[in-house]
Amino acid sequence: MRIRVVTLKDLGDDVRASMHGARWLLLQAQDIEDSTPLLMFTELDDILVAVDHRGSTPIPGLWQRAVHLILVDGTEEQATEFQRKSGITKVIANADQNIRTYLW
């Protein structure tokens, strides 16, 4: 069985319908600001959210509540501290692979 993964650019005008049946929504750091409505739908529709935040520093906010996986720069200790503060299930520091590698 293959899981359905969508990105922001995959979504049409009706974003909720575009995400129907997806298991993951993948976002880049720069997508966060424009994705607040999407994150509400992901929670309602049981879609997991992954964010590739490499190359920038995550700014704390409500968006973190909807995220299950995030890739960040920094040390393992910094990732552990960020995970503790943010509540994000899986925080990976200095990942060297595509974010899809880390999905479950």
C-alpha cells in the first residue's frame, strides 16, 4: 500500500478536497505563514504534517501544534530541546535526506 503525500503546490482551489485521502502534507518553512487554514483541515481530516525547516530558524507559534515531523538545523541537543518545547513528535537535526525519507 502506498501512502498519499501532498505538498502545497499540489493543492487546488478547494484545498480540503485536494488533500482528501492524503496521509501527509509536506510544507517548507516559507509555507507556514500561508498555511494556517490548511493546518486546521489537517487536524480535522487526520492528515499528518511534516515541515522542512532546514536553512531557517523556526519561530514558535500555534502552527507547531499541527506538525508531527520537522527537520531543523542544529545539534541533537537543540533538536531535543525544541521537541520538548514545541510538542512536535519527531524533530530531526541536520537531516541529509529528503523529508519523505522520514515519514512513517
